[in-house]
Amino acid sequence: MKLNMGTIDRSARLVVAAIIAALYFTGQISGTVAVVLGVVAVVFAVTSLVGYCPAYVPFGISTRKADRPMPRRRGTAV
């Protein structure tokens, strides 16, 4: 499993999950809306913590910056 979520994407998802949780625990949302948003919050939290979003794969999306190659030092063998 290759990571495909960048730092900003992961942080935004955690913030959205926290907002949904706060709305639920303060009684602002209830019923079907609370269940649907609760599932969304759990999915957002899990994908943020893991750093991998399976929904991005079919579309070839990745918000993660590519790893930069390390500069070679002088005098080292290739």
C-alpha cells in the first residue's frame, strides 16, 4: 500500500472529522444525518491516520509530494 495523502489533506480530514464529532456530541445533529456524517467522520479519521485513501486509486490521485532524491555526496560509489 503506497501512501497517497499529503499533510494538508490529512490535516483537513482530521479537522472535518473533529467538527462532525463536536456537532454530534453537542446535539446539533441527530438521526440519519448523524449516522451518515458519523460514518464519513470515521472514514476520514482512519484514512488520515493511515495516510492512504482507496477512493483516490481509481482516479490516480495523490496529494502526497513525491519523495525527493537524496543528493549524492562527492566520493561515493554509485
